[in-house]
Amino acid sequence: MNKIDWYKNKLNNKYKVDCAVILACGMGKRLFPLTFDIPKCMIKVKGEVLIERQIEQIKKAGINEIIIVVGYLKEKFEYLKSKYNVKLVYNEEYSKKNTLSSLYKVMPHILNKSFYITVADIYLDENVFNEYEFDSHFKSVYIDHEHDEWKCITGDEDEILKIERHSGPSYSMVGIAFFTNEKSKILFKHCEELYNKEGTENFYWEEIIYLYLNDFYKYYIYELPKNIFHEFDTFEELKEFFISDDYGSKTLYDIAKKLNVKQYEIENAHIENNDFNNKSFTFTLKNKKDEIYYYKNGNIIKL
């Protein structure tokens, strides 16, 4: 091997992304009734399962080690192990704690590695993952109005100088970040500290950067075109983006078939006392809002 090839190999080894972590624990309560029988990231958008689309994008970028942190309906993810050769890590605290606990659970699997961390329930028109990355950053979009997302105040070369909450206009995080192996050590140190600290149950993992930004020395934003990033918090938001008669939910399929309607016509689903473990709910139909239906154990009653 000549000297030029030697240096190329050395650079490639230094900047090659080792793995990707996908956070997929959430219950997706606001997307009910879609998430009655499937996790939010198992919803079909334009014929593709959300999490499968993202896995395939990551693999196309040349990143083969993928770890998925699961919680709600964890058994639904088992088929991904054989289909995509991914690893599953179970966060048994998913219903009591936020994403800080998911990062804590996956830490032993990614120590001393460079990695992406991403959420499973976003739809990306383009592949934003790269085989090689040169420094730690958040993927970001610029929001030109008031918003309640994390706000990044930046300086020269898109370095993040400060992070604020609930403000705008500004660059905002979109749920995807990258850490070099050096900065992942800083991340893990503070993750462990916060996880073991009382009162952090509702913390997102991003709170680590918010609280300890200066410890990372330099952390950047990587701007994405706003129109390639899509996130759906409610069924109505999903329908605004994409009308379908197949969203991947068996429950919606059964209701639509029994009532001879389209899945997108099912509206205003409501769980009594907001109890997500209560496997029954009421709903109405598009253009028939005065008619209320009750669903339980596969049976539908018109009230």
C-alpha cells in the first residue's frame, strides 16, 4: 500500500460512522386510533412502514449496525431482526420515563463508537444519513415563525452557541443527531448523571446538550431543506400529508370493512379517561359527526 492509500484508509476509519440508534419506544397517544394495535413508527406512509423506510435509508448510507430501542408493543418489532439484521434493546421504563432513559439503556451497546441517534416516527423525502461524518451535530431546519421546538442560536460555521426552548424564528432540531466517539463519551457521562438524578423522569435525551453544551466544546447544526422532513403528531396531520385506505392498522382495517367506509373517514377517536390500556374507544365518521360509534374487542356499536 502506498502512502496516499494509507492516509485515505486512516481518514476513512476515523470518520466512518459506526452505527445508528433508533428510538422507537413511544405509545403515540395523539395518533390514536392508528396506534391502538401498532407502534407509531409502524404506520404506513405512502405504502412504506415508517421505521422500515428509515432503516433502509441508514443502510443505503453504508451504516450496517442498527440498534432499535423499543418499548410499547415491543413484540411488533421482532421481525425486523431477521429482515434487516438489527438489534433490539428493550426499555422497560418507556411508559414512565422519556427518551433520556432510552439513551441510558442503549449506552452499553454503543460505548466508544460514533453513532447517529434518531427517532423512528419521522418521514424523510431524502436520505439525510451519511457514511462519513466529520463532527458532532444536530440535523436542523429553519423555522421562520414562532414555535415550541428547541431553538438553536448559532455562530460562525453553524456552531451552536446556545439552546433555548419555545421560541422562534430559528434553527430547530429535527430528532436526528450525530456524535463522534470522543463526544459520545461526554454524552454518556452526563446521561448517567441525569438518569440517576431525581426529577429527570420526563427528560428528553436532548436535555443533555441543553444543559452541558459547553462541555462538548463545539457542536454544530447541519441544515436540511424544511420540505424534506415530515412528522405527524395526530391522525389529522397524517391525513393532510397523505390520504390512504391502508395505514397499517388492523383495527382501522376492521372498522372500515365492517362499516363499508374508507380508513381516512374515521375521525374523533376518544379513549375513556384517556386510559391507553382500555382497549375500547368511541369515534365518528367523516360527514356523519352526529353519529357516534363504540368499538371494543372487534365489535362496533352505534350509540
